[in-house]
Amino acid sequence: MGQVIAKPSTLRTNIILTNKSRAGILAFMKDEQAFFHLQKSFVVHIEHVQNTAKDEMAATLYFGPDENQSLSKVLDGCVGVMNCVVKYDGLLATNFRVLSSGVPVHTNRRLKTTIEFAINASNTVGLPIELHNTIRQLPIAEERSKYVQKRIASWEGYLSIQERDATMDDFRATFTDYKCNENFTYMTIAINGIKEKEWQKVKGLSVKIQGAKEDLGTVIKSNPKKKTVEIELRPFIQSQLRKDKWHPKTKELVFSNFATLSQIRRLRKGFSDLEKGLAANANLEKILFEERPRINQPKKKVSLDFDNRLNEFQREAVAGALSAEDLYVIQGPPGTGKTTVISEICQQNAKAGLRTLVASQSNLAVDNALSRLLSNKDIRILRYGRTESIEEEGKRFIEENVAQYWREQTLHDLEEELSRQTDNTALLDEKIAKKETELQGLRSEIESLQKKLEEQKRAEVEVEATQQEIKELKKKLGALRKESREAEERLEAIIKQKTQEEQQIREFEELLGQYGSLSHLEELEVQKQSEKASLQKDISYLNNKSELEKAEHALKNARLAYGEWHEKHQALQKAQQDVESCGKIQELQGIMEKNGIQPNAKIEWQQQSFERIQAQMFGYTEWKEVRERLFSAIGYLEGKIGPSKSEEIQKQVEAQAANGYSSYAIREIDSAIDHFKRFLVDTKEVYVNQLYVYLERLYNRRIFVDEQFGMLENQRQEIMRLFHMMKEEAASLVSYLLNASLQHKSSLMNAGNRWKSEVEQLQQRLPDSSEEDKELLPLEELKEILAGQERDLQELLAHKQKIQITTPKIEEIKGQLEHSLIEESEISAQLAEIKKESQKTNEEGLAQEKKLKALEELLREDVTRKLDYVKEAIQHVEVAIADLQHEKQQLPIKQELQKQWHKLLLEASEHDLDEIKKLYVNHANVIGTTCVASGRKEFMDNYPTFDVVIIDEVSKATPPELLLPMLKGKKIILVGDHHQLPPLIGDDTLEETLKAMMEENKELDETNELKKLLKESLFERLFKNLPKTNKQMLAIQYRMHEKIMDTISPFYENEDDRLQCGLEDSDTARDHFLESHFVKRHNHLLWVDTPNEKPYLEEQMKNGKSRYNPGELDIIRDMLRDLDHATEMAISQGGLEAGVKKSVGVISFYGEQVKKIDHLIQQELQLPNLHLRTGTVDRFQGMEMDVIIVSMVRNATHKGGDIGFANDYRRLNVALSRARELLVLVGSTEMFTKRAKRKESRNMYSHLLQVVKEQKGWLNHEGNPVVRK
Amino acid sequence: MLNELEKKLTEQVNKDPQVKILSVSRWCFPVQTVECIFHPVKRETMDILMKMILLSVQKAEIKDPKELSDLLLVEELFVLDLLQKLMRKGLVEKEVYYQLTVKGERQLENGIYEEEMEEETQQLLYSATHHLLLSGDMDKVDRIDELPEPFKYASEETIDLDEMEIIDALQKTREMQEEEDQDEEKVQTFITSIDSKKTIQIHDVPCIQYVLYNRDSDLLYVRVWNTLTDQWDENLENMLAAKDLLDFRREYLEKE
């Protein structure tokens, strides 16, 4: 068998030694050269070490003794450790020392590799980059350890719980007396000499007689008052007692907690192994401690052939588990076939050559899982553990029994094989015959192939000839094509010529035909000429006439224009005079407007100035008038007063005026004058002096008036000046216009004269009007006619010329045409000939091509190769036949051997089985054990790692317990159900233990952590946080009747899949066939309700904390009798087979009640038709029975009453899900649905009662249906 | 003799003050002496799988381990292990087929050499009531002169145990004897089949039955001392508990 061994990649590196490391090495060898040459290469485990120098890496190299044998001899079997700094020129060893041989060299943080060390200083090997890189990529081991240390501290609480009483020394006691129970399983011993403290701790300890080899057993109860302990005895002691052979030599007992301590030690070692990186899967720490477990993506889903019949969820789970890389989690509610899934995974692993560990918290679960594995040669199961704690189902697989198991299996297989022997001979003959037929077929194929080969040879020659021929034909065809092309060209030319000639002749004859003859044509010509002349004459007359009309019209216009001008000119002359005479500006404007004289810029400016000043001259006339009145009044006064006095007054006034200034309105002046006049009129006698005053007043006013008037007068003069200037300007404008007008006059005169002479001339040119005044067509038409005539004439002339030229040539053309026709027919004939020839050649060529193709086809087939194949096939068949014949020849020998083997196996001795056992154990591939046992040293040594670790009932184990098997798995598969019960510690639930711990020591750090874990177990956290690819819930249950399942469905409502019933027809599959007082055939769920009164109330034993309920016991007694009887009836009526026993489990939330039930069953009842089992709900997890009776116990009337353990939905879930056919609850509905303290609990039990009611299963304590409104 | 025994047992039972003896009775159950005749064989202790491999290699033409695995219906891994071991030891070599070396031939010859020994006879004790072979000193029982009345559930059916079970018992007895006079290391004797077996005698084995009551725990139970096996007989106790316990209760307790 050529095994392929991967070539180990050896790295070669330089090594440099410091003095210290050299000294370390020299302690073992004379010189370092020799040391590194001990082996050509060394297997080392490299660890990446934290280094203080930032830019340098450090590594530690571990040399394992097993892998380095020569080195190991020198190191005395120890592990070599070399500290190094990783340099580019090699490894710099800083220290070398050894560790004891037991220290593990392989961890998941170290890299295992083979290294060849070059020690020579002058060596230029250096350090391979590859090595540098791989070290760099390694995790720094200390960091990982610290990480684990930190996280795992939170699990310490579990160990603290167990260690609570464990850290103590052994202690001794003397005993006087002992007594055994009825079947020697327990012993009660009265002891002396242990302290009060020790009494508290004695429970759970192992006991032995001082000096004896074997333990007696374990203390399960202690009674300090009576000074007795009760011991559960080991089987060996039990049998000694039965024989009355247990006679201890001393009366001294030793109590020891060795078992507990060693268990805790194992758990703690699990912690440190994880910390040291000894987990088979390096990813384990991240799976356990990261909030979201970090897992590697599963590889592609494998497709599988399943050995068991699986439903979709189970298939999904198996396929998922096999595809997963690190971790797969399966949630299995009650009865959903977890064990089938586990068994299938084991089988698939075995097929793939993998080794599987099946671990569980309890022995029962391990045995259960192993017993379901199919008997199959691929699977070699080994059950590891203490024989006495292994259940019957698992015992077949314990080390001492496996050989026997194997022997039975092999015998069975052999017998089957031997029974087939005659068939085998026939089968072989048949096979040989078949092969021979095949051989014949192959041989005839050879013949036909050889014939074909010859044909091919012939064809090869033919091909060549044909190809030659084709070539020539192609050549000929080429020549013909050329010829044909030339002929076609010639023909084309001839036809073209012919057409031309025909055209010429046709045209000539047509032309001649148009006129009849040449002379006729000439006559026509003369006629046309004369018509043309007459037309031309008419046209010239009409032209002259129209010109005259035009000239006369122009003349008339010229005369009219002159008349207009004359009028305008006269108007201008008048305007000239008007301007000179005009006195007002409005007048001037009117003149200008009237004669269309545009005012130029100068006039416009003057006009604007005029208007502005005129506006300022407001009141000129008034001032002028008032001045005149004033002057006349003054004149009057001066006259009266006399000049000298007047002059004096005037001077006086003028002097005053020079000093001041007075202003007066016109009205005031008027009234001053009027005042004076009235004075003159009214005063009869006027004194001169009185007049002085008036004069003075008037003088004063005259100064102001003079001033005012002077100003206005100036403005008036300015206006006048402006008006004058405007007039002058207007005048000059008019005279300019007059000059222009005069010039226009002469041009008008000239035009008139010109048109006058034109008219005269034209009148002369026109013939006598009377003669020419005939009807004529309009001029334009005439012109058109003339043009038409001219065109006709021209055509006529052209025709004439053509006829004259062509007439002599026409005969010649006709001769040519005749010639062309002959030539055409000749060439056509020639062409047809060529075409025919070409076609023939072409056909010939095609035929040849076809032939060639066929030949080539024939040649293409690789007959030689086929021939080789067939020859090879023949060889194979011949070998096969030889083999078969060999087999046939061997068959009797082998059969003989098998018979012999069968005989030997039958007679196998202890020794034989022992040898087989060794082989079996060596090659065992499914190993079952409990979690804690998987941490035993012996087991660790034998089975350090597994390809796959499956842990069942995960939710029942504490994380430290789970860690032990997990450490060993490259892949881990967890199976559990977090809706069922959490771990027990000893006999107590975690809750109880925690409560006890907190009472003892409230400061305990771990309690918080534990509380958290209580809320959400490791399993639950993993299941919730893993991606879909790494988990599966099994959602089809096969255990319970559908109606029983309804009671637990609510617990799984929040999962991805609803819990379904896989039974096709529950009523058929889970028919209990029972018909009794309590139970009707159709009942599958009953609640026997007890009243909230004595004797149905809970009670407590004097010195125990557990509870019992006497009333419920009575009901259970009646119920069991009833069931036993009903079973008997069912058998007699044929519903159940004779000898069948109904399996009935009676369970309770309380241990004390279970004890009472046990007593009841053992002592008071004889139930031959029932197979009974009792236990607490917690202990019943994982089991199933046909009928389950749940005694609920709690029932109290006082206010403090509650339902205790029954509050936990997980406990209720377990209790409800044990029954296959019938579930009977016995307890007070009042207590559980109404009086329970917690609201959730009341709701939970109310829902349960609702389901019971719906199924008409609510009975009173006498077993009659409860009827309520 | 039985009186003495009863006295001793009563004393023992009475050690527990809570236990009250409700009744003591004596009865007998039948034990058959079954005589088996067989021819043991003597052979060297070469284990059978190795022997079969050597034999197969010698007689058949075996090319590879798979063939051998198919022939013997034994896991290929096992075959591979053993073949390697045999080749290492120089017992087997391989050219085209595996074959034995001279050394191998010699070893095999020794291994399969079986010497049929002289006919032997051995007697076994069988209780149909127990449906078991019992071991004990019948001579001692025979010396008891009293003979109480027969046990109500006694059975005298002839032995119908599996032959393997009987051979095992015979073999064990032989081995115990051989251990005493073992000189040769590697040679052992084996019983491969039983030539004949027949019941040659029926003994009556007296028993003392106690019906006990533990007042403390209201527990009624039965103890039966078997004078052949010289111990409290669990089988008989269980049989009585299952069949008579309620009657006992009725008889002894309800009267009070």
C-alpha cells in the first residue's frame, strides 16, 4: 500500500548563541556544535513571546522528547526550552533550560515545525523569511492566557459552590454498631468521636474502614442527634454482607472527600488547560467567552446518505453538524429524537474515519445515546467510566465487554456469510461467464478494427490521386472562365454597336417621314419666313405707340408740378412780408407754421428765453399804471407845495431811504393815493403842512415804484430784443427757402421742355393713324408668337441640314448593321459552348471532392488508438477473469478458512478476547463517557483529542463540567434544551445552592455572576447568538400524544419553529387501551383536582425541609390500582398483548413525596400489570413512560402558602413531557391557578388547566368530572 | 444444625432494634446435580485472530489487507495492525501474495497444535427455581439431617441453560483447578463442546425464611438464608416479596 506522506517542510535557520545559552547547552553536551548536530533536524514547537524591545520579536522553542529521540537521550527525557530573539541573521538564543517530561509541548498557540540549525558563525543562512512571518502571525501566548484567565474567573462561582465544604482534611470516627436495610443497599452506622462541625460536612463524603482497600460507600444522610450516618453501599460490600462475610477488623471509620476534591481538581485543571492553550480547538476560548461567539464559517454543506430515518429538522441538524467547523448547537425539546441525531452524527463520523466523543452530564444519557447506535462494522463503541455506575445499555461497551460484543457481532456476520456460500460459487461462475462474453465481444471488435485499418491504407493512396485530379480540373475550369469572360465582353461591345446603328437608321427615317421630302421642307421654310416678317412689323408699331402715351403723360405731370411750385413760391414771398410786419410772437409762429418753415435751433433757443423772461414779467402793466397815478399825484402836490420845498422834502426822503428800505404792494400804493385824494376831497381847508406829509409819503412810495418798474422795464426791453432777433432769423429762413424755390423752378421748366420735344418726335414717327388703326393682339402675345415662329424655323433648318448630311451616309450604316448582326450570333454560339464545357468540368470536380471527403472521413477515425484501447480492455478482462478464476479457486479454501474462523471464534478464550479487546480499544471511534470522567488523567492520556465531541443534555451541566469534554474536541456539538432543567449541584438545584451560599456569606463576589448564569445558561446564550448555519432546533416530537404535547407547546412559542407532533395518528399510535373509573379510553390528559382542605394539604416532616401530601398519596393509591386493573382488562380484551406491562412513572416536585410513593408501591400495592418507576421531576428528565402521574404536593390554606419548586416553568415542562399515552396531574387547581404568589405561575397553571378543560380531563378528587357553570 | 443457624441469624437480625421478626419458617428447594461429559483440548495460547491471519496467509492467496478483511469479516484496521506486527516479527512476508516465512510456519504449527485430552466429567449444581447454576458446598448441605417441607414456588424442570453458559462454568472450575498445578506457560486447555449432560441427583437445600418489619419506616420485607450458597439469597427474597408481600402485610400487620 503506497501511503502518501506529505513531505515535511524543514526550515533551515542560522542560530547564534549568547554566553548564557551556551552555558545552558554545555550543561548537557561538550560543545554546542555537537549539540545541534545530534539530529539533522529538530521538531520544535514555537511560541510567540511578548518582548520588551519593541522592534524585535521573541520566541521560545520547545523540543519535545517524543519527537526528538536523539536529543531526548541527552536531555534525559526532559523537554528542552530555548528562548530566542528573532533576528534577520538568525535566531539569537538567549537561554537554554529543560522542563520535566510531563510538560506538554504542543498547545494551540504554538507552531509545530521542523528546523535545521546552522551553527557555523561564518554561515550565511540567516533566518528564512517564512519563519519570521509565521512567528509574527502566531498569537502572543501570554496575552491569550491572560484573556482566558480574566474571562474564566466568572466561572469560579461554580467551583466555589462545590468547594464550599470540600476543603477539609480526612477525619475519623469509631463505630459500635451497624445495621443494613432490607436489601443490603444501605447501612446505618452509629458513630462516635466526630466534632459538631464535622457532622455538618459529613454528608456526601466517602467512607471506608481504616486500613481497608475499598470504600464502603458514600454518606447520604447524617443524624447528629442519634449520632448515625446512612451509607449507600458499594456492590462489593453489599455482596459481602449478604454472605455474612463482612467482618471489619477495626472499628474505625475514615471519612474523606477525596472524590469531590478530585472532581473539583479536574474541573480546575480544565480551566488551566484552557488558559495554557491546550484546547484541541484554538477557537474554543472565543466561542465560550465572546458575547457573540466567534466561529469559523462552515464549509459547504455536505450531502449525506443517512443511516437512520430522519425528519427534516434532524437531517438539517446532522448535515449542519457535519459541515460546521468549530461548533454546532442542537436544541432538542422532549421526545424530538436527539439521541437519533447523535447516533447518526457518530455513524457519519465513523464512515469518514473520524473519532467521536459522546459526553454527557449523566451516565444514563451516555448509555442511552450509545445504545441507539446501529451495530455496524464501521463503528467501534467504547464506554469509559466506573462499571458500577454504567447502565445496562452501556455495559456492552465497557472495556471488559467490548471483545465479547465484537465476537458476537463477528459471529453473526460470519454465519450470514457462510449461509451464502453456495450462492457465492454460482455468482462467481456467472461473473466469469459474463466476463468471457465480454472478452469475445472485444475480440470481434479487434477483427473489425483491423479490417478498417487496411481500408484506411488503401484510401490513403486514393486520396492522393483524387487530390491531383481535382487540382487539374480546377486549373481547366479557370481557363474556361477566362475565355468565357472575354467572349462575354466582346458580345457586349457588338450589341452596343448594333444598337447604335439601328438607332441611327431609325432616326433618319423618322425625320424624313415627318416632311415627306426635302423640297417640301424648303417650301415650308419660305412660308415661315414671311410670317415672321409681318409679325415683326406689328410689334414695332405697338412699341412706338406705347412710348408716345408715356411721354404725353410725363409732359402733363411736368406742367402740373410747375403750377404747384408757382403757388408755393408766391406764398413764401408773402410770408417774407408778413414776418417783417408781425409784432407778436404768436403771429410769427403762425406764419412759420402756415408756410411749413421749420424753426431752427437758434429760433428755438430764442423762443425759450423769451418765454422764461415773459413769465418773470408778471404785473408789468399794473406797476406801469400805479406809477402813472403816483406821478400825477406827486405832480399835483409839487404843484401845490412849490418846487423848493418839494425838493427839500425829496432830499429828506432820499436821505432816509439811503438808511432803510421800505417795500409796498400795488394795492397799498393805490390806497395811499386814494387816501390822499379822499383827504383832498374831504378836507375843506387844506394846510400846506398837511400836504408835506402826503408828499413825503408819496415820495417814499415813488422810490420803491421806480425801482420796481425799472426792473420790469429792463426785462421788457430784453424781450423785445429777443423778439426782434427771432423775426430776423425767420426772415432769413424764408429768404433761403425762396432762393431754393427759384432754383427748383428752372429744373421744372427743363423737364417740361424735354417731355414736350419727345412727344413731338414720337408723333412724327407714328404712321398715319387711320391706316394702322386695325385690331391687333396685345403686344406680349405677339412677342410670344414670334418667338414660337423663330423656334420652328430653327428646327426646320436643323432638320434640313441633318437630312442633307445623312442622306449620302445611310447606305453605309445599313451595311455595317448587317455585319454586326452576323458577328453577334457567332459570339453567342461560342459562349454557349464555353459554358457547357465549364459546367461539365465543375460537375466532374464536385464528384471528385465528394469522393475525397468520404476517403478523408474514413481516414479520420483513429483506428490504431481504438485498437489499443480494445487490446487494453481485453487485457483488463483477461486479468479480471484470471482474478475471478483465482477467486473461484480460492473460494473453497476461503470458505474452509471462514468455517475454521467461526469455530475458533466460538471457542474463543479469555486470552483471545483480551487480544481482540486491545485491538478494539485501539481503534475505538465512538467513545462515551460523562463530562467529568472525560477529565480523568487516564482518559486524557489515552484520548488526548477527538475529531468531534458531542455533548448531550448540555443544559444540565455546569460550564466547568462542559469545559472538560469541550477541551478535547476539534469540533464541538452541543445538544440540549434550555427550556428543561438547569444543572443540579449534588441533590440541590443551583437556585437552592445559591440561596444557601448567600445566607452563609453575603459578600461573595461570584454570586452576581452566578445569578447571571442562572438567568441565561451557556447553552442558551450560544443557541441564541449563533448564526443559523450553526444551530438547529428539532421541532418534531414523537413521544407524546398530541394532546399531551399541547401542554408544553407554550414553552417553545418563542422559538423559530413551533413544536409539532410527528405521530401520524396520535390516537392510534398512543392508544393506552385503558378504560377505568379515572381514565376513559379517549383521555390522554387528566387533572385530578384536590380540595384546599385536609387531608389534601401539604405537610412537612419534623426535621426535614421537603414536603409531602397524604391526600394525594391516597388518590395515587386508588389511581394505581385502577390502572393495574384496567391494564389487565385491556389484555383480556385483546387491546394489549398478554404479558405486556404498562410502564407508569409516578413523579413529584418533592423528594419526600417520592419516598412515600415508593413505600406505597413496595409495601401496600401489588401491581403485576404495571412496570413502575418513581422519582423527582428533576431525576426524571430524559426518561419516558406510557403513563405519568404527577403529584404536585403544594396545597396550603394559610396566606404564606406558595408553590415553591413548581414555579419554575422548566420543571413543569419536564414533568409534563414524560408521558407517551397518558398524563395525570394530581393537585389542587385552586392552589396552583389562584393562590400561587407569582402572577406568571398562576397564568402558567391556568393555561394548563384550560388545556385540561378543553380535553374534558378535569376530575374531582373522587375521579368524577368537575361540572361548573 | 439448622437450629443453630437460625439462632445465629436471628441474633444478627435482632441487632436492629427497629426490626421486628414477624415470622420464621424453614423450607427446601431442589437443586439438581448435573453431570457433564466433555473432552477438553490443549493448545498453545496464540490468539485466534492472529492464528486466523497466519492460516489465511498460509492457505489462501491474499494480495492485500482488504481481501483478508473481507474474508474474516474483521475490520481492515485490525487486519492491518496485525499484518504489520507479523511482518515486523518476520513471520509473514509479501511478494505477490502474503506468505509465511519459515519462522511463521513453525509458529503456526505450534499454534494450531491441539491435543484432545481424555474424557472428563464435571458436576454442576442447577436450580430450576432460580433458573441459575449455583455454587456451594453440597456435601455440607447433605449433612443437614433435618428436611423441612418443600418451597411453595419450587421447580424441578431439567436444565435449559445456553451451552455457552454451561461451558463457561465448566471452564471456570477447570481453570481454578489448573491454577493450582500450572507449570507450562503457554499451553492452556479449553472445553470446546459438551458431549453429554444429565441430571444425576436432586438435593433438597434447606432455607430459613424471615418475615421482618421495620417499624420506623413501616417497611415489611423478607430475608431468605440459602444454606447452599451460604448467604441471604436475593433471588428468593425478590420472588417472595413480589408474590407474598401483601399477604404478609395482611396476615401480620392488619391483625394487630
